[in-house]
Amino acid sequence: MKEEIHPEYKQVLFHDTSVDKYFLVGSTLKTDQTKEWTDGNTYPYYPLDVSSASHPFYTGTQKIVDTAGRVDKFRKRYGMGAGEK
């Protein structure tokens, strides 16, 4: 491997602020913030708005939206037939 062309790979502490959950993950992310973790070490820190801990798809709280018939409802409401433009 060539020297000095690859970003530094290190442990980074990610914080999902919406559910107050922390993840310690290897990453090349650069951040100026640091935070002490439960193991006593200080790691680079990066806050997140959404992660797998809070995203509805991964938590199983995703709502299925019924989209069947939306075009027909639109056409019925505005008086357009199937062949009209």
C-alpha cells in the first residue's frame, strides 16, 4: 500500500441524539469533537439525527401508506377520464 494516501482509520463514537444511543464504530470520519466513552477512553465524537436505532424502517414502526387508487381518485375529483388530457 502506498503511504500517506489513505485516510486515518480509527474508532469513532457516533451518537443518535433522537434516542440517546451511542455506537463505537471504526471510521475514517474527521471531527473536531471528542467524548469519553464508558471504557474510559476518549474517542472522536459525531452526533447523528437518525441511525438504525431510531429509523422507522429498522425499528419496525414504519407505516405502510396505501397508494392504490390515488390516480383514480385524482381523475375522479378533477373530471379527467382515462384517455383525456
